[in-house]
Amino acid sequence: MDRCRPPRRGIVFILSGPSGAGKSTIWRAALSSIDGLEASISLTTRAVRSGEADGVDYHFVSEDEFKRRLQRQELAEWAQVFGAYYGTPRGPLDRAVAEGRDILLDIDIQGARQLRRLYPDDAVTILVMTPTFDLLEQRLRRRATESSDAIERRLERAEEEASAYAEYDYLLINDDLDRSLACLGAMIEAERWRVARLQGCLPWKR
């Protein structure tokens, strides 16, 4: 933590946006380039994709295990998307907020809504979008990992998510990774210095 910054609670920074917008790429790059950010690793029941690693991109679990954790109320948020379950463990978030550590999450709009309700004073939501919808479609089709029907479902969902932009604190247009990281860094730094978040004795008080 910056020695000049008064103590404060941790912040839950939430990146969300449709498939193909680049939020996962930004998430990984931000964790390695922006000081003081920690990763929140979600659970999922979907299959591992090429290049992904368990415990790095997601914790890959069975549907039975996911439902057991859900029953024990261990998840801060969860959703079912395209037949797979996704969720965020609550314990690490609670501890980070209490200890003044900042967490960066990569979750969908359903999860963002749930976390805003659970952490109304500590969550900051950032919607990641492409400059145009056509570019989003091009990125999805270039992946060549899903059928045309599956891509069409993702595009329909993307339209729904984009229409909810007014629910978010920030909008991040991802047209260039370096520029997007710079913008995200500015958003994070502004939130860290928000007066409402600072607590305890200020350094210039007698």
C-alpha cells in the first residue's frame, strides 16, 4: 500500500462484458502491470479451453462440487451461462475488503449485479466493450471454437449486456490493449483516492 495513502477498505474491481470484448485479456494484463491488484479466481463447470490452466484462469470443478459449495453459501455470486455454472468464492473477497487489499474479477453481468448488492460500498464495476458490434462478431468468429448457432447465442447475449451499460460505474472501450490498460489504471487509481473510501487518521492531522 502507498505510504502516503490513509488506510481504507479493500475494493472489489469487477470487469465484465460479452465474450470477444477482451475482458479476460485485460484482466490478466492488469494483474501483472497494475500494482496492488490481486486475482479472484472463479469456479466453473465448463470444459478447459486451449491455453487455460486450472487455478490460473479458473478452478475447474464438477457440477456436483459446484452445487455443494452453493448449498454451503460459499459463493459471493454465481450464474449459469450456456449450460455451464460459474461462481466466485466469497471468503477471499470478504478477507480482502476487510484487510484493505484490492481484488480484480472477470465475471459476467449477472455476477456483477450480485456483487454490487453484496458489496454496495466496496464494489466498482467496469464494462468492457469493443468499439463496434461488428468487431465483436469478427472476434468471436475468428476463434473458430464454436458452432454458428453458439456464436449467434453469444451475440444475442452481447446485445443484452451492452444495453445494460448504464448500470456500470465505468465504460472501457477496448480497441488497443495498451490504451485499455492505461485507462483501467486511471480508473483504479481514482477509486483508490476517493475520499469516501479513506478512513483513519489523515497524515497531516495534529
